Amino acid sequence: MFRMWGKVFADNHLLKDFVVENPSLDMTRTKKVFAALETIAHEFDLAVPIWLPSNISDFKRHAKTRFTQDSFIEAIDFDYLEIQIIEED
């Protein structure tokens, strides 16, 4: 089971969170991550953020990254969106 946790923070407070589960064994890890991020963005009514080099580097090292205003085309009313893999196949 693949599970990814999405969290929205403002002023160091957790505003909302959502966990995406993907039991598929046919998808690659990358496809699962992108699909989960899309689901989290939809759940929070956000545009899907853009992966910047710093996000890619953090995610490769820690299976976790934060998307700030720089990763969004539209203005956001929070400090950052954090995603973290909490379970992998």
C-alpha cells in the first residue's frame, strides 16, 4: 500500500490534512507520487504545484517536501503545502 500525507500550514499551524492511498502494484513510485499530489491538490481546491529543483532534491532525500508560493501560479492563502510519503509497497 502506498500512502502520502498532504498538509497545509499557515503561521506554523496545521490548517488541514489529507491522506491519499493507492493500493495499485502496477504503477511506478513516480506515477503514484504525481497522482497522489493531484488528488491532494484537488481535495484542498488548489492548482497542482510546480516541482522546483529544491523540491525534487528534498523529496529524493527525505520522501518529503514543501511547496511554497514559488511553486504555485496563483496566490495562496497559507505558508506552504507539505507532502510526505508515510507508507510504501
